[in-house]
Amino acid sequence: MTVNNRSEHIKKKALPFRILKGIGLLLLLVVVLFGGLLLYLSITEFKPDPEEPLSVASGASGSLKPGDVLSVVSWNIGYGALGDNADFFMDGGSGVKTATTERLSENLDSITGFLTETDADLYLLQEIDQDSTRSEHTDEVQRIRDTLDGYDSSFGNNFKVPIVPYPIPPIGKVDSGILTLSRFPIESAVRVALPCPFTWPVRIANLKRCLVVNRIPLEDSDKELVLVNLHLEAYDNGEGKEAQTRQMMELLQKEADAGNYVIAAGDFNQTFSNIDTSMYPSMEGMWQCGHIDTDVYSGWQFMMDNSVPSCRSLDKPLEGADKENFQYYLIDGYILSENISVDSLETIDLGFVSSDHNPVLLHAKLQE
């Protein structure tokens, strides 16, 4: 073998080694980058205290006393991006960023328009973004505050991550939570942390659920209206929902025992056992909601309007689908103390055009 041939032979034998070395270096780079991402998310993980006071934006001038009738709206607005055109990968769809800039603006216009027209005394809103990739970094909290003049308001984060790294393309930055607005002055607002069912590393890029407890003083009374805004667990194995429900009911019971008027409302991601939901059967392969056994908790009014679904599945867009054979849910409602009498409860059928949830409107009286 000549010197040239020997050299060519060595180069040919070295080529597979160089390829394997390149693949190995690439894999090492991926591992290092992934490890760096986990470290960054662990360092920046949102770790709220068990209880944290929240600032209250002032604007209310109304007064409230026993004997008054209240109008209340509870609504998960789907961060303005889950209209009837949307599907979402966590529900079996494929969507991640589910609204264009134009569609987001249309949805928010529709949402704020409904809130203004309804002119309720109290609003308990869920899935409100402040600075999230999925909603074009729109400050929806401030937009709603600016739209509804004459209200006090409090906001509590339940989802705050610098980047949610999944799926591909990723969700990105999320800064989101729940917003409460009151025509009556809010004396104080507190964020109460709920149990997180997830462990590291899933926990670091996941929601940290909470209750936002707002206290509204009453004229001519030493009692308060305690308003609890909530959005309980969605994508757990069921144990998270149960633990969060137990803690929530313990808090509500403590307030009722003190003689306060208590309204808890929001997206429970569960149905109440005292409500007939047979008209919304669970379809195979779809996301399954939880159930709250209302018999366990005596002395409370568990209320949902089953004449209209409060939520629809995001496994596919509703727009253009067979609406008669779609997966619907009843998971939004109210829990009221016995010293509050209900005049009416209605889920407003908005056709899920601007959100995957319908608003639920309550008229109730604080008994004297």
C-alpha cells in the first residue's frame, strides 16, 4: 500500500469517528442547554407565601348593607385567546398560540363590552393575562380596570413563569391570574395559596393555584361580605382538586362561623353532585372534570345553572363544528353561605365566541 493510499484509508476509518463525535457533542450541548433551562426555571420559580396581602386599586364609592340585593358575574375569559376558533393541545387539540393579534383584540372587545353592558356590582374573573406570550403581552388586567370605572379591584397571580418550554413551539412567558372588581370598597385582599399537586420539574413551569379573598365591610353591621375568587386545578389526577376543595371549604366555613356573608365563585373544574349534569355526558377520550360531593358540606348552597353549559371542550374549534354533538361541561358556579338568599342564577349563553367559558350571573340578597 502506497503512502497516499494508506492516508486515504486512515481518513476513511476516521470519518465515522468524527461523525459520532459530532453527534455526541450535539447531544452534550442539548443536555447542557436543557439542564441550564431547568436550573433557570428552578431559580426563578414562582413561590408565593401561604398568605400574601394584595394591593387594592381604588375607584369604588358605593355602600353595602344587610338587606341589599347584589348582582355578581363569574367568568373565565380564557385570556382573550380561546374563542370559538381555538383548540388547545392540553385538551386534545393542536393549538398553542390560539389567537392572532386581530382575533385577540376582537375577543377582548367582546368581553369588555359584555362586562360594561351587564353593569354588575361584583365581577370575579379568571384567566386574565398581564404580560403573556399567548396574549401578545397585553395587560388585560389594566384594560378591564380602565373599562369598568367606579370599581375597586384586586388581582392575584396563579400562573407566573418566565418561559413555559413546552410543547414545540413553546407556550412562552406567562403572567396570569384572577381579577376581582367591586362597586363597593374592598377593605383588604389576600392571596391564599392552594396545594400544588405537581412535583419538580413539572411544578416549576406550572400553575400555582390560589384563592383571592376580598373583604367588603357592611354598613350598620360588624359583619363582612367575604368574596372568594377561585380557579381550581384542571390537569391533575383528581387528588389536587380534592385537596384544594377541602382547603377552600375550611376557609369558607371559618368565615361563615364568624357570621360573615360568603360568596365563593369561579371555575371549579368540577361539577356539584346536587346538580343534574346528565345533559352533558362525558365523551370517550375527552378531558374529564372532577366532582364535588355537596353532601359532605352541610350548611352551604352549591349552585350551577344546568340549562346552559358553562364550558366547552378545546379538542377542536367550535366554529364550523357539529354543535349538537360537542363536548360541553358544567364547571362554573357559586358556593354561598346560608345567610344569602338567591333571587336568580343564570349562565349567559354567549355561544363561546370570545371565550371557552360562558359567564354566570347571580342576583342575591344579603339577609338581614
